[in-house]
Amino acid sequence: MSKKKQSNRFYNVSYPIAIYLMFVMLVTQKHYITAQRSMEGNLKSSTIYSFNDQSIRKNDDRLIRTWSRVWKSFGWNTVILSLDDAKNHLLFEEYNERLEKANVSWIEQQGFFRHLAMSTVKEGGLFSELSIFPLEEVNLNDGHRYFLQNEGNFTCYDASASLLSGNHEEWNRITSLLINNIEKNAIWSFWKMRHSDPTSIIRLFKMYNVGMDVSGKEFDKNICEHSFMVNFDLKNMKYPSSFILSWLKIRKARCFSNRPLMFTFFQPKHGFFSNGDRDLLEVWEDTWSEAGWEPVILNLGNIYFTMFSLNCLKFIFHFCQTM
């Protein structure tokens, strides 16, 4: 067989195979892009937004980091909106003028600016004040479920309007309504607006509220039945981040174990754990766990938590009594 015939025969066989392989690659790439876009959609729908104006010291940086870290640990993406986001809204100047005319203080104005900022988010979504923390893990559908609660209609989940959701159109509808119902703060305006038109806002209260005066009653068994969100009263908390992290730590130990709790305290000398420290704590945890206890390790940050409670011993006594 001549070289030319061999070449033609190879061409006749390889060309259809190449076309087929190209087709398979295109189909595979299409499915990959579709899956990637679906994943990106899930990520967007599982995003939680909050608002902070850096020009005032209403919220310290540690609280912001704590809020973001805890939400991320439960599977959410976090975005902190700012005054710059609010300024991108077409109604910002008009809002600013009306708020000044109504003598609304600068701090209380932030409650109105958060709505302007959220109204610039094209996907809409779930908004949380920095006092709101999750109590359950998010799955791929959770963000979509919260985001499209009541088919995307504007929904409020607590009496203080600290957790809100809606699509882009709904956020802008509420923002437009608020500007004509300005009171001394956004919450008063919110409920004035709803009082005049009960259908304007859907209420679906699912919040567990925690004040700073924590006693053993805060950790009775019905706390474990609340698996949505928790709202901490930050007004008079001197160390909110330490308080919140301690409360979440003890709730986790209390609600996800049927065993009595055993506490210890360990604070590294220079703030960093050595390998020896970790080994010691691991042995302590394993020993108490094997003996039927649920070990909980407290540190210096947790001291501020017990300052607001009756005392640490009362916690331990209460936990052991109610098991």
C-alpha cells in the first residue's frame, strides 16, 4: 500500500474520532460551566450581609471579626456593607436631607443607611445586625430558603428588625416606603409603616433573645429547641465578643451532649498554645470524656462572660442538676 493511501486511510478513520472527541469535550465543558454557575448561585444565596459605618465607634472591630468568623464557621459567606454602599443609592441625598430635617442623630441614621446599602445589592438577600448569630449549619439550600422566604417578599424575623430578607425589588420597595415614614430611629419608622399597612412587611419571628444577665435559666433544655438564630442584647455589654463566644461554646456543649459538663480553665502565658499545652488539654479532654463527662475548656476571654452571670460555679451546679 502506498504512503498516500495509508495517509488517506488514517485521515478517514481519525477525522470522525477527532470530531467525536471535540463534541464530547464541548458537552463536558458545558456541563462544567453549568455546575460552576449553579455552585456560584448557591454561594450567593448563602451570603449574609451586615452594615457598619467606620466613621463611628458603635461596633468595635473585634465584634465585626467575631460576627464574620462565627457565620463562616456555620457555612455562610459574609459581606460587611458600608456607608459608601449606601451613597451609591439614588435616594441617598434625599434620605440624608430628610434625616437631618427630622433631627435624627447620626448613630440612629445608620439604621436607615443599612436599607439603602442593602438596596444596592443586585441579588437582594439576607441582612443581619452584628448582634445576630446562627445556631445551625447552612446547607446548599439554606441560603436560598432564607433568601426567598415567602417568595422573596420582604420578611422580618424579630421584633427589633435585626434580621431581614427580600429580593432586590423588595428591599428597594421598603427603602422607598421608609423615606416617607421617618421617625427618631429606623425601628420606630419600620413599625409605623407596618401599622399603617400590615401587608407591607411579613413577620416570621424565629429569634432566640439573650440579655446580658445570664443565669442558669438561659441554659435550660428549651434553648436546644431553638435552632435558627440568636440575638444578643449588646447595649450594656462591655465585652460583647467574649460574651457571645462563651455563650455559643456552652450552648454547644449543653445541647449536643446528654452528659454532665465539666469545666476547666486554661490560659497560655503569652497567649499562644505550645505543643505541650495542646497535648495536656487533649489528655484532659479525653480522660473526662471517657469517664462520661462533656469537657469544656474556658479561657481568659470567658471570664467576661461569667461577670454577667451569677457565677461560674452556679453554672456547673445547674448543668449537673438538670441532666
